[in-house]
Amino acid sequence: MTNHIYHEIKKLNRFKYLKMAGILFLISITLIILGATLDAGLSLIPVLFITGFVLFFVEFGFLIAFAVKATKSDMQVRELIVEGFWQKKIETWTYEHSNSFSVTSKNMQDSRYLTHPMIPQYATEHYYYTLSDITNDLHLHALRYTHQVSTGKGTSQATDFSGYLILTKLNISSDLYVRKWDLSEKMKGFFMVPKPETIDEDTAINGPFDENLKLLRKKLLSLGFKDVIFLEQNGFLTILCEEMKLIPKVTKQIDENDERHKKHLLKLVQVISSIDL
């Protein structure tokens, strides 16, 4: 990885407002503590208190500015990495494969990629990038679905799914739905998704799940994903590989970055290459 990408990301100064909010917080707390501990007869005391409280509220303004800018900054970082780095390297990284691969951060689809009931309709879809196998016309989409939940003292963001979606060309039954049977899935079964017809060890199964699909799921799970979900969408088999980290970190170390990002993309190439249906 070249220093150019790292410096381009640094120039975005994504955490400027957060840093300023932190500095103002420390100053405001210091002024308030000084006002409380100095001799009460000093005429400076009211000024310290007022200044401290004013800075305390200004701090919230910077936090709001950081939150507003965060989404735009994240999109800019993704574009710099995918368009400015991955696109230039992917041909070199994948030259040992007979297939031709491309990658883009441009979302070419207006509608949602995933409409299955496993994701609430009110959840927000966050698109990251698409890795395409041009030879076989297969596309892996990096996506995250989130929604806001109330904590009693405010709201927080809950993640419904994070990982990769691949729509294959295999026609399957409309009731196919295969996923890991853990506590979270058991809770969903009460109100969102169909209860499993069969539970095979730690796997919940709805619909016909033949040996070829079992072998494919086992192969994909061996790549280290938290879960591999099979379901029907638009009449075809859709594969979801669950993973939280969709883009590796970028640091100053050129060789380390190059190796980390190459390993990440080659893992996704393995996913696509495993799909021979």
C-alpha cells in the first residue's frame, strides 16, 4: 500500500470535532473545579464557573458536528480504499485465478439487496462495496443492516446483519432457510422468522437442504465466518456470510497494509470461487 492512500485518509481529519469536544470537556471541568476550590472571595470565581459551563455546552455542539460528519467521512474513506487502492491491486492479487475479478464502491442498485424476513423492514441497509467474478457473473456485496433501539436513557444502534451477500443462479425452494441455531436465532423465532423444521446439531433448517448445499456451507464456514446463511430470494439461492469487519484497518506500515488487504480480498475471492452450482 502506498503512503498516498494513508495520507489521503488522514487529510479527511475525521476526528477533528471529536478531539475539540474532548479538549473543551477537559478545560470546562478544570475551570469548574478551580471555581469550586479557590477562595470564595475572589472575583474571578463567577467567571470561572460561567466559562466552564459555557464550554461544556459548546462541547455538545462539536459532538453533534462530529456525528453529522461521521457518515460522510466513512463513505469517503471507503471510496479511497476501494477505488484508490483495491482497484489498482486486485488484478495483481488475483492473477493466479483463472477468473477475472473487479471491485467497486459504487452501489448500482436502488432497491434493497436483502428483503428476507430475517432482517426487519425498518432496518437501514448500509452498502460498502461489491466484488465481482466477471467470468461467472457472480457478485459479492458487503453490507450491514442496523436499526435504532431504545435503551431507556436514549437510543443505540443494533446490528441485524453484517457481512457478505451472494445471489447465485441456483433455483431453490421458496421455503429454504438455513442458519446457525444459537440463542439469538431462538429469540427471533418467537416473533420474526419461521421456526426450524429440523435442527441438525447447531444448524436450523427449513426447506430442502441436500448434501451439495451442506458441503458448500461447511466449506464456507471453514473460512472463519461467524455464520453462513442459506435462503431463497427471487427464486434463487442467496448466501450470507456473517462477518463484522468488512474493511481492514489502514496504517502507516505499507507492507503490512498491503498484506492485510490482499488477504482480506483473497478470502472473498475464495468465497466466490467456492460457489460452483
